[in-house]
Amino acid sequence: MRTITIRRALDAEIEQFRVPRGQVFIIPNRCKDCQFCIDFCPADVLERSDDLNAKGYHYAVVAEGKEDACVNCRFCMLVCPEFAIFSDEVKEVVRASH
């Protein structure tokens, strides 16, 4: 005899899951404009700067309006051949109610 598993919606339980947040840090003078971090960011947080670094390359920057969009997947760190980018998890501050 086969057991049937009934699936249920997560609507009531979704509050217990927290989407991680990250902050991206870029070291402009290490960047060589390969754009791997820009191309592979799943949240489209990064874009190419109009400015040039000391080596003459356009470097990656956090796109305007995307400051809080990073999910701290750290994929940018994995694909950067120059170690010019990293992210840290942003801890949410829980404030005590008065």
C-alpha cells in the first residue's frame, strides 16, 4: 500500500524563515573590470562604475537603490579572480519594546 503525503502551504509558517541580508564591500583598486560579480549576482546588486581605478579599470559598485538587496550568498567572492569584493552578513537589531 502506498502512503500519500499531503502538501500544505507555508503561508502560516513563512514568518519563521528569515532572508539573510548582506552588505557588499568592494576594493576598487583590486578590480580589473571582469564583471563576473555583476553578471553572476542573483540579486542584481552590482553595476559597473563610471569612474576608473588607479589601474584604469571601471570597477563594480553597489547599484543605486540596491543597498539592501544583497542576500549574502557570497557568490561575488567566489567568482572574483582578484579578491576585490566581499560581503558580510547584516545582523538585524531587535529592539526591546518599552
